[in-house]
Amino acid sequence: MNGPKPPPPRERPSRRALLRGGAAVAASAGAAPLLAACGDGEGDGVGKDGTVTIELWHGQTDVGKAAIEALVQQFNSLHPGIRVDPGGGVLADSMLQKVTAALASGSYPDMAYIFGSDLASVARSPQVVDLTETVRHAPTPWSRFWAPARAAVTVNGKVRAAPAVLDALAVVCNRRIFAAAGVPIPKAGWTWKDFVETARALTDKGAGVFGTGWPGVGDEDTVWRLWPMVWDLGGDVVNKGGNGIGFADSGVKALETVAELAKDKSVYIDPKPGSEQMYQVFLSGRMAMSVTGPWQLPDVIQAKVDYEVVPLPSYSGRPMTISGPDTWTLFDNGPARVAAARTFVTWLNQPAQDVQWDVKAGSLPLSRSTQALPQWTAQTRKTHGLTVFTTALDTARVRPNHAAYPQISAALGQAIVSVLLGRATPAKAMHDCARQSNAALLIPR
């Protein structure tokens, strides 16, 4: 089947290129004890004219960089007593290592873009600012923020960051491939059995067409796609006692679905970090279904793919998906800089600013207040399928903010890859995952 040529790769915000850097997260987790030993940041940031300067490590590239810098410019013009400097830091994929090293050296930013899956590790530092009272007194009520956004920044009952980016997984379907095979587009309430059968029916080895794809390097992009399956089967990341994983059985069942896709050879296994090859296969018209987030829709539209967005399947037929929010985390460099950073992040999270960020950088609205704005309504009219992702936030779950999550993710990533490549049965892969993960959970933190 000869599909349209894909567009040239377009640089997108780095979180799209390597979602929540699984291997890097696990590797840097060993550096966490350094966080408790760090000292105060350098300088109080107050100039001779009384202006307080704060340093922002935003981690973005391309459209995300342009969007956040435009917002910073707006803020600076409206708040003459505060100057936000957005020039420091590194790309988001390397932010955890950079921040960890900065905290250990005692010279760290006032605010940084931290992946949600990294927050629990970073929040162990006494220099991370508690934002519980900040969000309680913000202009937009905290209850108006989507539940996944609130959960992603809450650690041990305290708000340890502000939500920065919100998303959800759904399935983007290539209508032309479905029509050519005479297969109807799935509808809400479909199951993972339906997904496997649909992928099999739409795979055409001779034409190089795959039913679907899955990241195959074992990073967090590989892992987070399995959690909705685990949750729907009654499992959880960590058991109620906190001394072991909560997906020993449900994980096997979920991996059996992965094994079916691999056995049928209906899944394109992306061998490189970032899933770029997998997405290019879809954009070129050689993949029928892409499990992805709203950030992918601009590329799909640019490639002129005739597409439909449908909710993620489940085993039960009930709505189930995952949201992977990222965060703006604040660090204590003295009262003046902390106060200025609180002012900035509160302003940034308000609907008028949030909607600008969402439209330009490819995020879902952080709050229902943003969702109600005319700008977001116009964006949903312009972008077919976007409402499917927003609706999914009603039932979306997030990964727990647990300090051992990086090790659990690394172990599960290895298990998924071993099943995708046919190197282990689901039971054997899950046994190895449980052994490594349970050992990590027993380490005092």
C-alpha cells in the first residue's frame, strides 16, 4: 500500500521526543541522597532597584520554547517588580540529571520543568517549595483543575509542584487503511481483544502495513502504555501495604495482550528512543492505529492523514486511560525569589495564560475553567478528535508519586521489551519484573 510521504521530522517540545526519559530517570535515582545535602541557592535575586530576578529552566524546544518565552515576556511586562529569566537549563529529557547536580552543588534555578514521574524523587529535597497554600489561594479554585493534574503534583498529601502539561492516551486511526480492509472504525467501549483482532486484520505484510506500534526500548514511553491495562484488570503500581508491586497478576494478563500482538507480527516495534520511527510509520500511511496523545495531532494533520480519534480500549468496556502530566517545580533560593516564583507560576496556571500555552504547545487545558474559554472551544473546532482526549480526562489515572517508581518502570520496561521481542513469556517476564521491583520497594527512603 503506497501512502503519502511523511512530512520532514518537525522538532517538537522535548517531552514528545522522549517521554519522561525512563532509563535516565532510573539511572539518576541513585543520586537522590545528594538532594538532602544541598545548600541554599546563590544570591537573593534582588537588584538595586528592588526588582527580583528568578531563573526558569523550561526545558522546551521549537514551538514549546517559543510559547513559554512569549508568556514570560507578557509576565515581565505586567510585573515590573519581577523579572523571569528563561534562558537557563537544558532540554526536559536531561532535566532530572541537571537539577539533581544543581541541588548537590547548591546552585539551582528557581523553577524547572520536571517530568511528573520524576517529581517524587526531586521532592525529597528540602529545597523544593511546598505549594499547598499557594494553590489553595490561587484565583482559579484548585478543584477546577482536572483530577489527573492535581494528583500528578501531590506527594504524600502535599502539593509539591504546579501542573505544567496535561495529556491523555487515545487511539488515532488511519481511516483509509480501515476502509481499504473493510474494517469499521472502532467505537467507545471496545476491548483489548477487539484491538488485537483489528490490528491483525489491518496488517498487510506484503505492503509493509502494520496494525499498530509500540515503543521497544524499555523507557517510560514503553511503560506508561501498559498501566491503563493493569488498572483496568484491578492491579496497581504499588500494593496497599507499600511493600510490593500491585500488578503481579494483572501484569501477566496485560503482557499476554502484548504477546498476541507480537505473535501476529501486527505491531511495529520502534527500536529507538522517542518513538519517532513509530510515528513516522503512521504518518506515512503504513500503520493503521497509533496509541498516542494530543501532541501528535498537528503532525497527523500536516501529513494529510485521513484520521479518526477513538478512546483507548479496555478489558471491561469501561473508559480507562492514563494521563502523564508534567510539572513546574519551584526551588527555595530565599524568600524574595520564592515569592516571585509563586507569583509567576500562579499567573502561568490561570486560564488566560494556560490556554495560550495549550494551543501553542499541544497540551490539554489544565482546568475546566480553561476548557470553557472561547479560545479552547475554537481550538477543538479546528482540531478534529481533540475532544476525545479532553473527555478522557474525566476517567484518566496517573502514575503514583512514589520514590521507587523509576526502578519499577525500568523493570517493567525490560519485561515489555522481552515480550515484544519474543525473548520471554509474559509469566517469566513478569516474574523478573516483580523480583527487581519488590527489591526496590524494600529500600528505606
